[in-house]
Amino acid sequence: MQKTKLILLRSLARFIDLIFLYYCFGRFYDLLNRNDVTPYDGLFTGLQEMIYFLPFCVCYELIFEYLFLGFTVGKFICGLRVRLLNGKMIEPKYAFFRWLGVIFDFYLTLGLGAVISAIYSKKAQRIGDRFAGTTVTMGNYKFWK
């Protein structure tokens, strides 16, 4: 039951992170294009948005999980934290390896890889967690402790 709860909370945290990411990107993109007077071209604008959005996707988890002690916005709201398997705080190289796993977990399999991997793992680890030697834990965390 605990593992099921963790998987559901991780899914909810990911959903919250995506909402936060899209909101922040929308504000950033509006700021970039506030003086743009060119007519709307759906294809070019879509490609331009994608090119601008990729750095947000790449950097979001890397920066947040390292600088905010294993939290992203979604994980913080759901009471989850990323840790190394030995219980220590996540370091930049582990955050990077964990992010590399996101490519397989979410982008190539649309999240199905993460769910299947977590179901068949003893510690509900997704592919990125196994690759980096990390796990996501539940608990009542104080943000700066």
C-alpha cells in the first residue's frame, strides 16, 4: 500500500511540476514577445516556443532538486524528497544522471516507462532513479533541514 501511495504521489508531483513549468514558461514567453508586431504564424511560432521551452525542461529538475535540497515545486507540495540510496542529500552529478533517465521515463515513453519501472522496483524507483542511485521518499520535511 505504501508503494502505491508513493507512485500516486509522484505522479501528482509530476503533474504539479508540469503545470508550474508551463506557467513560468508562458510568463517568460510573453515577456520575450511583448513588443513583437509580426503576424501570428502557427508553425513558426510553435517551433519557436519549442526551442525556448527545451531549456526550461532541461534545467528545471536539475536546478530545483539540487538547489532546493531534493525538492521540486510538485515534490514539496506532495511531501516528497529525492535522496541518494544511502540517505544523503542529492548532489549535482546524481541530479544530472537522474535527469538523463527522464528522457527514457517520460519523453520517449510518455510516462509509461516511469510507472512500470516504479511498480516493479522494490523502492518505487523509476529508470532515472536506478541510473543515478537515488530514490524519492515520503515524509514530513522541514524545507531547510
